[in-house]
Amino acid sequence: MSAFEQAADQAYNQLTQMETEAGFDDNDKRFFASYLLGHLSLVAAEGGDDLEALDREVNASLDKAFSVDRLSDQDKLGIRSLWQAINADIGRGL
């Protein structure tokens, strides 16, 4: 398994865990996690070389979606912040 695939798997597992743990108590966190899961799944299917490629491709996917999605600035910020936190965690091997 490549570093890209390992990082994508780690990110996916963290996001699904967050989505599950948030339950109905934190709708924003659940929404942010599920939104990112969709983008991560698409990016992971395309493949790549390493963690930097994963980060670059997820951010590019978000940029493209944010240009057409009618999300609030607060939602966009929350999604970006969550991705940055997940990316930092998988970069540290968590």
C-alpha cells in the first residue's frame, strides 16, 4: 500500500469515527465530516504518490466544489479547518 493510500485510509477512518461520534449532538461536525468523506473518497479513487499529493488533491476538490456549492462562509471554514486538522494528524502518523 502506498503512502497516499495509507494516508487516505487514515483520514477516512478518522472522519467516519468523527461522523459517528458526533451523532445528533453536533450537526456541524457531522456535516463537515460527511462532506469531506465524499471528497476524500473521490480523490482516493484517483490515487497519488504521497501525503502531500493527497492534501493537494483534497484542497483542489474543495476549491472546485466551493466555487459552485452554496455553502456559507462559516461552513467552508469549518470544512477547511477539519481537513487541516485531519491532514496534520495523518502527517504525524496518528
